[in-house]
Amino acid sequence: VESGDLQENLWHTMQAVLIALSIAAVLGTVIGLSLALLPRVEAAVSPLLSGLNSMPRLALAPVFIIAFGIGLQAKVVLATSVVVFVFILNARAGVKSADPDMVRMATVMGFGKVQIFFKVLLPVAMPSIFAAVRLGVIYALLSVVASELISARNGLGQLVALYSNQFKMASVYAILITLAVVASILNTFTGLAESWVLRWQPPSVH
């Protein structure tokens, strides 16, 4: 903290995390919702998605680094390739969890397809999408740090690699604690945003 290394590298890591999370959220949600609404396309694309999702993206980190360099882009691409599938699967599952009777009732009441989507399907899918945000934050952070551990100009992962090579374990532990605190803060903010956006829902009974 005194040297400024922690603050500077934390900013570089969080910048990549937020960019990757934003791209994955938009892209993954759109793809997931589209697949849920287009069953024929889903049937054709699902095997491909399953195969891509099963690939260890961390093993592709050297490929991303060769293609995009050791800067911000490689970290963002790696994290996005991991997190996007979380949003695809959750958005698709959220739409499919809609009550068929509710959809039929909306159709009988004269709702068009666009109205059914925005007034029935999308609200039902929102909890699943926010669950994807919670998971996506953690996976994006882990993916970015892992990419930085392999090769990067800056970031907390690079600091961990540097201090580990120098056997400065106290500094390594400090960075790991910082990552845990950052993840907890992000998760808390995500929960607050979810509570505010989904405030129309009745409180769950435990």
C-alpha cells in the first residue's frame, strides 16, 4: 500500500473484471434468451455450446496472449470466454422456468409475443440472470487473476507471481486477502442491486 503497487495493480485487475463481466452479461443474456425462445436453433446449437463450455479456457490462455498480447485485451477475452456461458445457461434456464399456464393465459388475453416476453418471460428469468451475475463476478475475478499469473504487464496476479518468486509470502497473503475482500464487496453490491431490481417479488419464506 505504501509503495502504491497494490492500488495500481488492483485497478488494472478490476478494470479487466468489470469489462469482461459487462461483455459476458450482455452477450450471454442475449444468446441465452434467444435460445430459449427459438427451440429449433437451441437443439442445433446446444451440442456446440456444451462442447465449447467443457473446454478448459485457462489452457487457451497462451493462445489468447499470442493473439491479443499481454495487455488488457487478453485478460478480458479469457474472462469473457468463461463467464459468458454462465449467463447463457442461466438466462435460458430462467425463461424455461416460466409457468406454461401463465404464458397461455397471456396469449388468451391478447398479448403479442413481444408483450409476453417483456411482461411474463423476462421478469421470470431475472432471478436466474442475477444469479449469473453473482457467479460471473467470482469467475471473472478468478479468470483475470489466472491470466495475470501466466503473463501480463500488471494486475494482482502478476504481483502474486512476482512476490512468490521472491519468496515474499507475507505480500502474497496480503494480495490473497485483498482478493477475498474485493470478491465479498462485489457480491454484496450485486445482492443489493438484485434486491432493488427484484423488489416487486414477494419475500421468500424460510
